[in-house]
Amino acid sequence: MTQIVFGKNVVRQLLNDNKNIHNLWILEGFKDKEILSLIYNRKISFKNCGRKKLDELANGGNHQGIVAEIDAYKYADIHQLVDSIDKEYPLLVLLDGLEDPHNLGAILRTCDAVGADGVIIGKHRSVSLNPTVAKVSTGAIDYVPVCQVTNLANTLRDLKKKGYWVIGSDMYQAQDYSTPDYKMPIVLVIGSEGYGMSDVVKKQCDMFVSLPMVGHVTSLNASVACAVLLYGIYTNRNK
């Protein structure tokens, strides 16, 4: 199976990583010299076309004048991923009901930045890997394993048996995120944009952490909250 992706950063990363590109469409008059040089150096054929054609290929997405057809993104197997992690303190992120592809893309980007070992999403009522996720992740989608599981609560139970601590992000009955010692295997749980964590997932959490909110709004965007928490964990572990 193949998949359409678009955007300069995504295609640039594909070219730099020597990924297989089945088809490539470029806007007439495209002027990004770095990308054009990579295309010519790899001797990849491409089709010059108008904006209407690119808009159709990208399904209305912001393609920035370049669209590629590549092998479909593959999900990692959760058991193989966990068994392959060779760290004293693994770090996984579980997304409970996240639906916005922009949030998933941004979270993958942060996970790559802090060295998180993978992201877990559900098969149902959840965003999946798609061109928007790839574009927003600016290439991180190729480096951060994403596991898609049928039952998030059961997955957390299995991970707890393997020694992971499950930490949920929650506004209520939670300690300040700067308080815990994060030097342990962790699954950080981020809830959905509108409803937070589901009850079945919340029951699997060993502790809850929250971010201080001193302004007029009561919550942060899911990807922003995740980024702050991940850097809190990173900072604590690298003192």
C-alpha cells in the first residue's frame, strides 16, 4: 500500500533519508533549491503540474508546492517495541482518544526531541497516521515508533506488569508536574482534546500530574501540555 504525503519538510526528510518515493509532483515554478538539488542528485523523476492538481492530491492540505507518493506508514508492534528498548528508564506516551492530527504530529516531534521511545494510540476513536500528521511532525514520524492497539486499558495493565509506572495528565487531584522523581520506566498518558482521559484509562494510572494554570483559561492544547510534561521528565532525569 502507498500513501500521499506533502510539504517541504516532509519531502526533504524523505529525500535525505533515501526513502522510496513512487511518484513526485512539483508545482510549476517551484524554487526550493535544496529540495531540487536532492531530487536531481537521487535522479528521481517528477511531474510538473499546476496548483489545482496538487490541491487535489493533498486533499486541500497545505502542500507548499510538493506532493509525494510513498510506502504507507507502518505501525510498530507494542510487544516488539517494549522488548527492544534498552534503557534504564524507558519513556512511552499513550494518547487516549486524541483526534486532531496536528496534535499527534506535534507530539511526535516533541517525542523525538526528548528521546521518548514510542507513542501508543487506539484503533478506535483516535487519530491515525496520515499526511497531516507527517507534515506537522516535520519528519519525526519516521523516527518515533507508533503502536496502534485495540484496548488502551489492557495495554497499560500489561506495561505495568513489566514495571512501568503510568502517569496521567489531569487537572484534578493531581500533584504539580515538577514534584515527582521520574527516574523510572514511565507511560505518560495524555487525554483527548475535549474530554480528557477516559475512566477505564484513568483507573490504570499510578499517579496524576498537572500543570500550573494561573491565567483565565483552564487548560492547554494537548500537544502543548504533552511537550511541557515531556520536558519536565527529561529535565528531572538529566539533573
